[in-house]
Amino acid sequence: MKSLKELFRIGYGPSSSHTMGPRSAASQYLAKHPDAERFRVSLYGSLASTGKGHLTDAAIIEVLGKDRTEVVWHPDIVLSFHPNGMKFEAIMPDGQSIDPWTVFSVGGGALAEEGETASDTPDVYELDHLTDIMNWCEERGMHYWNYVDICEGPEIWEYLDEVWSVMKASVERGLETEGVLPGGLNLQRKAPRYYIKALGYGSNLQSRGLVFSYALAVSEENASGGRIVTAPTCGSCGVVPGVLFHIAKSRNVPRTRTLHALATAGLVGNVAKTLASISGAEAGCQAEVGVACAMAAAAANYSFGGGVRATEYAAEMGLEHHLGMTCDPICGLVQIPCIERNAHAAGRALDANIYATFAEGSHRIPYDKAVTVMGKTGRDLPSLYRETSEGGLAMLVKDRS
């Protein structure tokens, strides 16, 4: 498995696969052809279907230049390697197209060419199944964060410290910012209102209302193009910080323990990314919000003192109960139902932690098996339920005019 640095990516919303990935690809292509007179960028499949709502063209044009970039949309052409395909061409002064480059945005901001993995960087983790990592930890009396420390080295903690700082800042900005989200749905930000309302309730309702507000805050920042962390994607970026911010603030958890919880969440997400997918275009929302819930559940269980088996169970439960969830964003925007799903998944992650604690980690279905099923279920979903805005809730609103 790759480094957690490739899972937790710091960037700007609203979509890791539709915004961050294409922006990165455009930057790489521009570096190869800085003197090109014009560029032609062809978008395929899911990337074309919801690219306008996800600001794909805006991200590409921002890098390559408005006056010399043509974006061509091919929503009906799905390339075989991945639904999020794009082709870059440099147009020379004589009108000739040179050096076509086809690349795919495979989720979480990562890029891959056909037949390749999401990154050509070396693997840093020898084990890529959570069961194997769990057994490794038990044999040595360690927890998941220890495995991260040994495999990544001490420098990972500096990076995760920055990740946590960005996550906290996105929560705090979202709680302070009111108004309407961009995109034409006229969706009001809810986080500030939910936060104030939660403060007026008793402890039980207040706790759930606060975690809702924290997850909403980050998701609304993402929808506005704010600076967030993929966890594992932009569309699901509110779940992990929402849960960890709530636990850290309400329980006065030391920063070091929060970073250990973040590393635990990262391992859970990394396994899903390696064995299946974290791309909504490839496997539906179960691969984004479902995996995010699993990550947050594992982080919560560790934070509250759970052992490696209970933490693994919490992760499995967080994913299992999202199996089959479709990716059906209305008008291609990362708003409805995406933002609300982040809030509910944050609450569900805390429930998974409690349930796994009562069960003392005893259960039948390993997290790795749930991940495998998630990947297969995602491949079985018709394309209209995989980030194309052609089915599901997306059918309720077809335009923003």
C-alpha cells in the first residue's frame, strides 16, 4: 500500500476526482508543453456527465488558460479503464495536435494511466489487508498507529499534524460562514444554525447535533471550493474531521492521540483504496461516504480506548451498512445528497464505535471481506448510479435554471 500522504490530500473542493485530479493532470501536461498555442481537453464518461457541476472545466482552464483551452464533453463515451477519463492534446501554431495523453482520475485526487496503479510511488506498507495488520499488531502488543509509524517513519506525524490543522480549520470556517452555496440550487449553509441549535439541547441530543454541525461545516466548505482534506475524497471529507473534532473538543483528547486516531483511520481508508475503490464514479457513494464512515468509526473506537479487534469491527460496521449506496448528485453538484450524507455518516460512525465496544470486537464478517463486497457491488451498479447524475435522486432536478 502507498503512503497515507496519498490518501489524505490537502486541496480545494468540491471534488477530488472531478476537480483535484483534473487540475493536477492539467498542471503536469502544461509542464510538458508550456509553449503550446492552444490545448484541447476531452472529458469522458462520468467525468463529462457531472463535470460542469463539479467545476472540472473551471479547474482545467484555470491551469491551462481561458483563452487557449477548449474543453470537449463526451458523457456517452466511457473508456474501459475507468469512468473518469480525459485526454489532453497540445495544439501547435500550424494547427497540428501533438502528444495526446489519456489519463484517469481514479478517486481521492489520484491519477493513473491505463493499466497502471494510481501512483508510481513505491509501496510503504507490506500488508494490505486489515486482518493481517490486526494480527501483526496483536502479536506485538501494538495498535494500528504503531504499524503506520514503523512503515512510514517519524516524518508521517509532521504531515498528519498538518492534515489535522487543515481539518480543524475547515470545521471552524464552516461554523462561522453563513450564506448560500454556489451552483444554482440555492442551498443554504446549515452548519452555523445546527451548531447554535445543538448548544440549546441536553447532553445526548447536543452531542449528536454538534457532530452533525461539524461534518456539515467541512462539507459546506468543500462545496464552496474551500481548503479541505480528502478523507478519503472531497465528497466525503466531512465525516472524519467531524467525528475527530467532536471527540477532541468534548473529551479534551491530547493532540498526539488525535493524530494516532487519524493514522488509524488512514489505514482503514488505504485498505479500501487498495482492495476496491474510493471513487464514486467507479463504485458509488459507498466507496466515498461508506469508506469515510468506516475510517471515522475506527478512529472513534481507538480514541475511546478500543483494542485492535473492536476497532476493526467498528470499521467493518461503518462500511457494511453503506453497501449499495448510490452516487446520484443532483445537477452534478457535491451538495444534495452529499452534504447531508456526511453528517449522517458521522453520526453512524459514533454508533458503530459504541456497538463494537459492546461486542468487544466479536463478529463474523471481516472488514476486508466487506471491502471486497463493496468493490463488487460498485461494479454491479448501473452507470446511472455512479456519479453520472442520470439516476436516483438526481432525476428529481434536471437543471438549475
